[in-house]
Amino acid sequence: MKKAAILIATLALAAGACSEQTQADAERAADLAGDDVEANLEVAGEAIQDGAIEAADGISTGAANLRDEMEASDTEEPGPAPITGEEPVRD
């Protein structure tokens, strides 16, 4: 606890001793870092969006292929109901 208090006091004195130029430089560096983060987030967002579009296209294509395969393999005519043995009602 004592060490933490000494460290905080030392940092406060060091920050107070900074020249105006040093403080301005630190502020400028923080602004530039913020700009970099913003730009990187924008690029990442675009990459995520592109990936989501590509995935949706793949899902859509896969679903269409599955539908086509199911339709092509459905050559069986419905027979009697397994429990009652009656023919199904057809419209």
C-alpha cells in the first residue's frame, strides 16, 4: 500500500514537471493513435461485412442446391398410410 502511494506521488510529480511542449507532444501522439484506431476499425468493419456477404451467398447457394437435390430425388409416389392403410387424400 505504501509502495503504491509512493508510486502515485512520483508519477504525479513527474507529470507536473513536464514542459508544455512535452504535454502538447503527448496530446498529439494520443490524437494520432486515436485516428489510427478509428481507421483500423473502419477497415476491420468492411472486412467483416464482406465476409458476411460472402457467407450469406454461400448459404443461399447451398440451400438452393439442397432444394434441387431433394426435388430431383423425390420420385416416389405416396402410398397408403402406414397405420390405417388408407390412401392419402390428394388435391
